[in-house]
Amino acid sequence: MEKKFIKISIFPLFAIVIFFVAGLFIAHGMLAPGAVASEKSAKPEFKGKIAKTYEESEEWWPKKKRPPKNAPNVIIFLLDDVGFV
């Protein structure tokens, strides 16, 4: 009886491992420093005044974050399980 060997490419497995490891590094902010928000940037210091009544209080709102002046507009459409065969 002749033994048959199945040829298996290791490239798909290698690609999955690489993407998994890269995802771990990105999730922990090691590959993209600054991509993960620190607590200081997530919650700016309140610069208003809190008093016992609203007439004595002073409201304060942080500045809205805006993209750089020449930043491109990017839209990503992700279609999953839409029924196409």
C-alpha cells in the first residue's frame, strides 16, 4: 500500500500568526504609540466653576478635536454576510 502525503502550505498559518501578534502589539500601544489614548488626554481638566446654584456656577466645555487641515476624508464600507454567493 502506497502512503499518500497531503501538501499543506504553511503560508496561511504563518499569516494568521503574524496578524495575531501584530494585533496584540497594536492593542497594547507598542506598534502605534499615541494611538492608545492616555487617561490625561481622555479626560481634560475641568476649568469651570461648580457652585451651589447654577447662577453662581460657570460652565466650561473642552475644545472639540478636529482633524488636521489637509486630512483626507476616508469612508470604509465593510460588508459581511450580505448573501452574495
